[in-house]
Amino acid sequence: MNIGQAAKTSGVSAKMIRYYESIGLIHPAARSGAGYRHFGDIEIHTLRFIRRSRDLGFTVEQIAELLALWQDRSRKSADVKKMAMSHVAALRQKIDKLESMVVTLTKLASCCQGDERPDCPILEDLSAVAREAGEPEGKCDGVMDKFGR
């Protein structure tokens, strides 16, 4: 199949297929006499593997490692599990940071009157954080996330 069909079948855009090929994540596709890429079942399976890995938040570098492990039939499943659990830990850290941001922004928004006046505790807090430490906080004093921001 051509790159458009491969993109549709695998769920990976043609642009990303070209990119993955250019960085060596996938092997260059076979070419027709006219220079068009041709993809077979193996390439589609690999592209689906990459798509699923991306959907789970793995980086391109991590996907390269996962592909190598997937293709190495003598690998240890413990190596794959270790990588997955490391990724889980990184995702949990991101979740914690996002939850902290939600709490902080919710508190700041609750301090804002949301009226026609120009006073805005949200902007004042952002301004205070942008300045050097020791500057007074905005009208919503004491609003900090669990990291002291």
C-alpha cells in the first residue's frame, strides 16, 4: 500500500511516517520505480506499535527502545516492565503537577470578583510569582500549591 493507505490503516499520519523514517525510527519503505513508498503488513504493524506507544505517552526515544525490545526475541520481559513502570512514575509526577495547578488556579479564580473592575488577583499573583522572591503576593495572599508556588 502507498503512504496514504498506510497512514489510514495504521492511524499514523503520512507526515509522521516520513518523520519516523527520517530519524531512523522505522526502516525506509521500499520504493516503486517512480519513487513512491510501499508498505506491507510488517511496516503497518510497526506503525501501529508506534501509534499505541505514542498514545501511552512514550517519547520517540523510549519508543525506539521499545521497538528494539519488541524485535529482540531474546529480551527479558523484566526489561520491558521496568521501562513501563518508570514511565508510570513519570506520568504520576505529571498528574501531581497538573492537580496542583488546578488547585492553585481554582483558589485564585475564587478570589477574583470577575466583575468590571481592573483589579485581578489572578494577574497579581502571576505578577508576584514572576518577580523576585520577597515581593508581596497579590490580593489572594497565601494561595500556593503544595510545592510552595
